[in-house]
Amino acid sequence: MTAASTNGQLVGKPTAFEIKSANLPLVALLLKTTDMGLLTAEWEAQYGNTPGFFDKDPLVVDLTPLGDQGDSVDFKQLLAMLKAHSVCPVAFKGGSPAHVKAALKAGLVAAADTVWQRQPPAPPPEPVQVAPPPPAAPAVGPEAMVIDRPLRSGQQVYARGRDLVVLAMVNPGAEVIADGHVHVYAPLRGKAMAGARGNGDARIFALSMEPELISIAGIYRTSDVPLPADVTGKPAMVRLASGPEGDKLLLEALRG
């Protein structure tokens, strides 16, 4: 026997369970408004047409951007909206005392020590060891999703956990989404979202850059802001750059 009874309580090392530290991959919602109507509308615009984007992913609600705003957060409506999109809110971070009290009452757990990190770039492949025949074969990573047909308005393609390569036109109203890079070897006239799960090192490439919307790791730009003349309708690349004012999208022409 590994445990003895003392005054009705077991002492010694338990055999029925163990407690260990665990790291859980989470997505984070940085809440910037208490206006649930605005939040719901923008969420629907971003993810409403992507039912498979979230797959019961656990989520932390970061209340820090709200600062000391006096308006209360309608956690009942917020959690219902998130769960309706297959997201599982489990914890919160930051917020005013009133926000903290409301979050705890809604059943969320405090996660004050949570640190958000960008998804790191994939490590470089191991060098191929060339030996007398046969030579060593290089390691093969996850294959990119390849689409070889034009995408019409209303169509959507999502490359989960990999790059997306499109060999035909992405028409207005169509959407191409990838957790990695997005390559369009044709005119890009619809929406393109790279680094969809937070990879800030992802990029968007197109042979003719004419998008309705481009986004990397949640930072987006719409056609309401005209593209620079040196990239409009030309081979170009979009990447994310960090600066004193935060992350922003940079568009660069691709020279032959």
C-alpha cells in the first residue's frame, strides 16, 4: 500500500492521479470595444464565411486594450457569439476591476501571466548530406494546398496549417486564406489573408495585385485605401512590418 489513513485522510503519494504543469495552445481576442454590435458585425465580416476556421479552439479574452473604460462588457453576449463560431472562451486577462468582476462572474478564469507571441517562422531545413550514391534525401515539410482553377465570387479556400498556391485568377468576391503564405500566380482581385492564425512572418504574393482586401496576422487593408501606383496591377508582395506605431502592411513590387 502506498498511502495510509490518518484521521480519515490519505497521506503519501496518490496512485489514482497526478498533477503536472501543461502548456495549452490558445488563441487570443484583444477586445478593443464594449460595443457588442460593432464587434459582432466585424467578426461576421472577418470569419462569418469561414465556418471551419475555428475548431473548438480555446480562447483568452484580453481586456487590456479597454483600459479603464467605464462601460461594462456584456460577457453573456460575447461568450455566446464566440461559442457560436466554434471558439471556446476559457480565460481572461487585464481589464478594470469592474471588467474583472464581470469576467469572473461569467465563468472565465484569470490568466494574468499570459504572454502573446507571434508564431515563429518555420526553422530552415536540415542541410542535405551528400554522400556516395545514393545521396541523402532532404526532409519534406507539409505540402502547400494547390488550386488550379479560377475562384468565382462567393467561393472560399482555406489552407489550414500550410501555404496556399493559386494558379488561376481570384475574382472579386472570392477569398483565399492560409495559415502560411498565399501565392497567387494570376490576378488577385478578391480577398487574400495570410498568417490567419497569427503568423506575422507570412506573406502574400500575386502576379497582378488588385485585391479587395489583404490581411496578414489580422492586420488588414481594404480597397478603400488605394494601392501605390508601383504595385497596382503588377507583380507584388505584401508583408508585415513592425514599427513604433505598431504593425502595418508593406506592399513591394517584385522586380524580374
